[in-house]
Amino acid sequence: MATHNKRRKLEGVDIPPKAPASPATPVMSAFAARQQLWGAPSPTTKTESTPVNDDSTPVKKDSTPAKTIPTRRNKRGTVKEQVSTPINEDPTPDLNQERGDSIPPTPILSPLLGTPIPPVIRERQPQYSSLKPHKKNYQQKPDGCVVLKTPDGERLVILGSYGIKVQQGEASVAGAQLTPLDPVQWVHAPHCHALPVLRTSEDAVVELHPHPAAEGLRQLARLNPAFGKLWNEMPTQGVPSKKDSTFQILFSPEDVPKKVAFQELVSPPEWNKKLAALITAKRKGASPIFFLCGPKSSGKSTLGKLLANRLITDRAGNKNAPWSPIYILDIDPGQPEFGPPGVISLVKLTSPNLQPPFCHPTLEPVKSIIRSHAIAAVSPALDPEHFIECVIDLFTTYQTLDEKSPMVVNTPGWIQGLGLDILSDLIKAIKPTEVVYMSTEGPEETISGLQSAIFSLSPGQTAFSTLPSQNTTEILSPSRIPLSLRTMQAMSYFHLLPPLTTWNPTPLSHIPPWRVRYTGSDRGFKGVLCYDYQPTPSILSEAINGMILALVKIEDPAAMRGLDTVVEAGREKIPLIDNPMGKSLDPKFSRLVGLVLVRGVDEKRGELQVLTPVDVGGLMGGMGGGAGEEGLVLVMGKFDTPSWSYTEELGCMGVRIGGRGGRFGGLGGIWGGIRELLGKRVDFVG
């Protein structure tokens, strides 16, 4: 009886089970109930009172709807009602019907509350790559190279590390336009960053080559889990593949590694329109300067990369013209594109940038890195005046170069208060061709402040425009937060091998360090200079041991700004440049050589043990002569603590790091154990 009552409530009739239906409360069919729920007009009385079966024979109306409505338990009822299918404006086919499900995706009434229950809708799985691989358009060679033929033009989403060589037609990736004249372009595409989409023209032939540096970069996962599970980890479904392939074409979600926040590199229509306008400005023969600013995670770096790649590969309609170089003023110390955290640089690019920052934490000195300075912090807030001086010095260097090429300025995401004052001062000093603000939602005081700085310049000299921020609705994985990305970039930097294109997967505690003398007449550097915080001299050794310092070359004594007093700090007698007023080096007369990690202090020998990827053998007097005592200064600031370096050996041993205390008593225990280990390794000679 309870079941009978529930079935009657499904029809919208709440009367005793044996009471006949009265004219005031007519019995409604399932179709009529659905139409009433959707707000559509009820069917005619004739259709409602005279159901029609398969052979068009009139059927006597029954007051028991359970006998006339097919259910999961009564799919073959002897009496059927005429049920019309409502017209669906969505052209997408019903996936439930395609899969043979017996329950249509239409709302039904709750048997208890009489409210509609939303149907379970199975979404169609997206297709990432449009190519349908078969023998004619997909060929894999024994060396792992894949040859793709796209007669109709295709889009390809590729995960991993690979090289692109266009043999016929054209292709585009991350804003770069590639032709058969261009050499192989190497790409690193981990899923912790948006994957670039490779688009080919009609009748194009493209080769995908395995990346020669992929193995060393992936082996860093043995030392730190942040580098783990970033690449292709399984063969593509239905496509022949080698197990050791460095890349994988993604066709459907089944090809994406599990538990991965996957995202494609997307350029909104507003961005494409602006990029086309900026390319037109470059073709007019001037040397445009594009100043990109905006809130954090608004897409400044992404737009700057797309713009740089378009500027480099733009041939102005001449297919035989060579690529033209451009300059990048990379002045975001928290998330730099071409340097380790805490550093700003002037970079010359002659080829497209097709990899995330941690895959090129630095470039070749002199040829690519024109000049760089150490802010010694991940934010300009440490010393705003020094930050502005460094940026102006880099811009002055750009102005003094013989060739005049376009320049893209990538700024920090600090846009309010003191950050807005810094941006305004930089606009007045650089006088860019156009300022692009990466947000259409304000804040209003920021937009008005930037416009005021532009209005103070010559009329018509600088244009101002706004663009919508990039879509940040996706849930970012822990490997995408800024701190984790800085950790990966710093770790990648210190594991680089000459010529700075491959990585050494050995723990830093096992790498022979440079031994730098800090005592005697032939010591390798003038002293340690501390920005901002001034430690007590007696604890200087503990303050710098296991920390990152900046190695700065003094080009003129004026760089010291009168900081000539050097004291011997602590029992180790490490030279410390007295800096009671917290001054910084003058960037006009100094430049950054590279960052060093102090691995240990040898008090008996009077030496510092340092690790750095930069070839400093010809610079430090303690390592073969060169600049000597007056030529180099070690700068201590507020670099991120390299805690990742203290646990590399444990990670290589397979020890799980983290939790509360754990096997080694937490980070404090690891720190002390590794410090003791490093202090004993003094028998290596750089």
C-alpha cells in the first residue's frame, strides 16, 4: 500500500488509494506532469483521456498509473501511453540514449517532497588534439622522431619535451610563426604550466623530435617531489609510442595523467586584437617599448611571452626574411622569466621562448643576458629606491646599444600604494610607446594613477590600454603556487651544467664546491655586504652558512657609495662590510655575476665553500686570479631560504620528507644534519 501511495504522488494526485478520481482533481499522465513542470501548455483533453498504443487501438483509461508507466521493473508494460519528446534546442545528441540508458535525462518529481530532481547529465569528453592518427598522417621513426602530415590543418596539444621542425607549410605555437626556413625549436611543456597548442596550416609536414635535455631535467624529481609527475607518463591511446619518449600527444582526457590540473595556453580575442595592433606598430620602423603591468596572476608574463614570440618571428610579409631580435626588461624579482628569484635582467632574445621559467633559469652571459642586478629579495619592497635605480640602469644600457629593437617590459604585480608609485616613476623614466594594463576591473585608483603618469609625458607619446585578465577560474595544483615555482626555479638554477642547457641530478651535497679564500692578501672577494638587515658580526658565519648570496662585480669604486670599512666578523674572521645605514651598491658601477649557495665555512683554512652554475674561475682571486679583493662583493639579502637543498640527499635516498617531525625530527633536524655533513666535506677543490 505504501508503494501504491508513492506512485500516486508521482502523478501529482494526493488522495486515498481507493477513492475515485473526481473532476476537480483530474489524473495527470507523466507527460502532462513534465509539461506542467517545464511551464509548457498541457496537452489536449483528448490526448490525455484517450491514450494510444502501438497499434492505434483506443485504451480504456485506468486510474492506476503504475500499470501504464514503464519503470525499471516494468519495462514491458502491456499498456503504453503516448509520450511526446520535447524539442531540445541543443543540437548535442543525448549521451544517455547513445549509451543505451533506460532513464531519460528529464526531471522527475521527488516521491517525498514533490520537487523536481535534476537529471544526471553525462558531459561529452573534450578532444584536445584534432588529428586522427593513422598510417598516412602519423609516422614514428626508430629514433623517436614523429612525422605528422596535416592536409586539412590540425591543432595538437603536446605534453612533455620536444623539438618542432617544419618541413612543409607553416605552424604556430605560443605566438611564434614557424616555417621550413627556421631551425628546430625546442619546447618544454610540463602540465604545471599551460600547455602551448601547436597549430598547422593545410598540407603541412611537421617533425616532432625528442628533447636531448629532457632526461636531466626529469631526474631532478629524485631530489625534490616538486619536479615529479610533470611530464608524459604513459603512451598515447591508440598511437604507437616508445616507453622512453620525451613527449606525448594528448587526444582525449584518457591521455592526461591522473590527478592533473590540465590547462591549455589560451589567448582571448581581446589579446589577439591587441597583439596584432602592437605588431603593426613594430612594422612602422620605430623601436616600440611595450610596458606590461597589472595585478598578480593577471597574465602579464603570458602576454609578454606571446608578444615576444610574435615580434621575433614576424617577417612583415617576407617569408625569406630572418628573425629580428628583441629585448626583454625582466623586472619582476618574485617571478622572473630569465633569471633566478631575486634578480632582474636585460635580456636579448633571438629565438622564441617556448618553455616555462624553471626550464631556463638563466641564459648565456653577455650574448643573451646583457646585464643584470641583484635585488636580493622577491619583492621591490626591500629597497624601492634601489629597485628603481637598477631598472633605470638596465634601460640606459638598452638605449646605448647600437641596434635598436623592440623591447617588452614585464613588471611586478604590486599595483597599489608604494607599488603604484614605483610603476609611475618607471613610466616617467622609460617613456614607453604603450602601457598595457592587464585588468578591466580596476582598481580605479591604480588606473587613474597610471594615466596621470602618462599625462605628465609629452602629448601622444605614450598610449594606454586595458585588457581582460587571463582566466584563473581553474583550481591550481600545489605545484603552481608562486613559492613552489620559485623553489623549482632556484633548484633548477643551481643544478645547471655548462653551457647552461642541461642539468646535473646529483645532490648538491655531493658536488665539489668552489673553495674561496676570505683571509690573507689574496682573498677572493672584498667582503660580505648585507642589504636591509645587519646581523651581529659574531654570528655572520651562521647567518650566511647554507644561504644564497649574490656575487656582484664592482666595475668602479664609486659603486661602494663610501662603504669602505671592512671588519673581521666572528671567530672565523669573515670580512664584513660595515653598513649601518643599510645602503645598497650603485647599479651604475656594478653588475651581478650570479648567485652562490654557501655550502660550508672552513674556519681552519679560511675558506668559503660555494656552489654556483656560473663559471667564476677567472673572477675570484682565490681561484686562479682575476678581479681579486677589490673586484667582487658577496651580497646578503632576503633571498628565499634554500630549504630544498638541505633535503636533496634524503630525497635521493628515498626518505619521505614532511609531516610533524618524522624520522629526522622535522626541518630543524634535517638542517642540522646536513649542515654537519657539509662542514666535513672540505677535501674537494674547485
